[in-house]
Amino acid sequence: MSLETKAEELLRKNRRVHRGHQYTVPSPDIYPYQWLWDSCFHAIALSHFDPKAAQEELRSLFAMQYEDGMVPHMIFWKKMITRPYFVVWENKRRSVITQPPMIAYAAWELHRRHPDNSFLEEIYEPLLKFYQYLIERRDPRDHHLISIINPDESGEDNSPRFDIAMGASSDISFFKHMYERNKLVEKNRTCDFNEELCMRDNFWVKDVPFNVILIRNLQALGHIASFLGHKQGEHFATQHAKLIRDNMRDRLFEDGVYWSAWGQNHEKIKIDTWAHFVPMFADLYTHAEAKKVVEKYFNNFNTLRSEFGIRSVSKTEESYRSKGFWRGPVWLAPQWFIYKGLRSYGFKEEAEWVKDTMYHNVESSNFREYFNPETGEAMGARQFTWGALLLDMKD
Ligand code: GLC
């Protein structure tokens, strides 16, 4: 059976339906709920062979949208199985934080492959509301950089990019990190999840991947709004995509790359991670800059590139751990972002290499969550649905 057929099968096997809401679990063992950016990846993969299921996947995300527009990063459709080490997010079957806003991109890709005006119309208002929430509530000082209030909102839960804002040491253990994140959720409960207060007092990071992903998604939202003839929505989306892009350049760009920043003074967090590549996904580097990033970090096996893909954290960092959760291993979704970015800049050979390593990892591990960059050993959840993103890496 081809790997593509196996990926399609995995998406079907991990599909769940609860009272008419259809979604796909990231993995039946460790992740038996619905997650925001995972569902977007699933929808992108599904758009290649099952557009109806892709629509359902996005529809169910909006079913639990908050009044203010936030889409929760997790939905507990069925009773939550608490685990002693699980961060406790829950609030009425949905989590209290969000995740990288990939929904507009997924919806537009789906529409490009299988046009369905009525579906786009149906999700347009909730979609717009989500992006309005991010722009209005996550940037209280009008700096045009959007903030996350918890490391998990980045999708890279334990990344050392957040150590300084978390007060964590570079050798913090997985469990201690979990404990600290639980404490952060409790603190944010005390400020009632009021974004401005929680950011000021507890955790305030303007993360590069989150903002890059937002820019790309605002562009997609702009296309959707324009297609549907919603002039105001189109203006909102294109204007804010530009404002964030300009401000990332002004405040986050230094030494040829973009750095995440924390606190109200935008202090740069100078940790080398795969985030150096992600600006290519939204066309933030000039071609000459992208070439330098490729030379410095892609063509260099001592930093981000390993035999088994692009490391999440550079080998040169003190926090680098070849088996550490988001502290070194190769993760599949970042490979997909890097692949898309490299291709759009015309780095064809490099993009092919990323794709080939991803195929190799998925094939030899049968869809595991992440990989040791030094040995290729597969780790984490089994039957991990992100692997199906390879369906979106065809020419
Ligand atoms: C882990 C990952 C996160 C993902 C979730 C479900 O928490 O860090 O990015 O969304 O698992 O797959």
C-alpha cells in the first residue's frame, strides 16, 4: 500500500463523530480530543481526497467558538480523561487558550480545490470574528504584533523560545515544564483571562511563527472576503497583514533573521530555532535574505539541519535535547511549513530534501509524532495524524 493511501486511511481511522460534530483526533492514544491547528492540518490533507470531511473538520472547530471570537485550542467533545501530567485547560468542554490561526488558510486551500460558495459563506462570519479577536485583544497597545498568553498557544509547548518569559532554566524537565504551565493557567484564571492584564503580569510573547502564520492567514481571509464580495472584511484582512508584516520588520528583524520578543519592551529572544525558516511561509524575507538563511542554517548540519530533517532547536543551543519535547526533535508540521516556504522562494532542491526526509520518517515509523535528529528514532504519540500532511507535499 502506498504511503498516500496509508495517510488517507489514518485520517479515516482517527475520525470521530460526537452528536453530529465530526473531527479527527491527533492520535488515539495520547491526544484523544480535537485540537485547533491539528484540525487545520487535517483539513488541508483531507482537501486532497475528501472535501466534505475537510468541511466538517473546520465546522466543528467553530462550534465551540467563544463569544468574543476566540477559537479554543482544544475541544473535549467527550468526557475528559484527566491525566496527572496533563495541563488543565478545561472550561466547559473547551480550553481557555487558542493556537496558531491556520483556519483561513485551510478554508481557502479547500475552496481552491473544491469550490463551494455556500460553505465559505457559512463560515465567513465566525472566521472573521476569530481574526478580529486576535487583532483587537492580543495587541492592546496597538503595536501590530500579536501576542500569545501561554507557550501552548504557539503549538510548540516546551520550546526554549519561551524559557525566559516562563522563568525556566535551559535544562528544565518535561514534567517541571508541565507543572509551570499549569501554574500559568491558574494565574491567568486569576486575571480572568483578560488578555491585557494576563500578558502584563504573567506571560507576554510576540512569537515569530504565530505572527507569520497570522499574516499568511489574513491574506487567505482577504481572498475569501474578496471572493464573497465583503469589501470591509477584505480591507481589514489586507490592512492588518501589512501592518503586522511592517512591524515584524521594524521590531523583530536583526542579524538576518526574525526573533520572537517578550514583554512590553519587545526584548528579543535570541534562541536559534526552526522559526528562522518560517518567515518564508509568508514571504517576509527578500530573496537575498532567504538565501543567507538557507546558507547559514539549512546548509549547516551543526545547527538546524540534521540527517532526519530540520531540528526544532539548533544543536548549538544550551537547551538543545535530541529527545526533548520541542527542544530539538524533528516535528512534522514545521517540516511542512519549511517545505512550503522553500518552494515559494524557488529553493527546489532543498524543498525536495525536506519532503524526502519526511516521507522517510513517516514510512519507517508508521506515523509517529516526532523524531530524534541524531538517530532518526521515532518518538511520542502513535498513529499521529499530522503525518498525513505529506498528501499536501505533492507537486
Ligand atoms: C502537542 C503539540 C501541539 C499539538 C498537540 C496535539 O501538544 O505540542 O502542537 O497541537 O500535541 O497534536
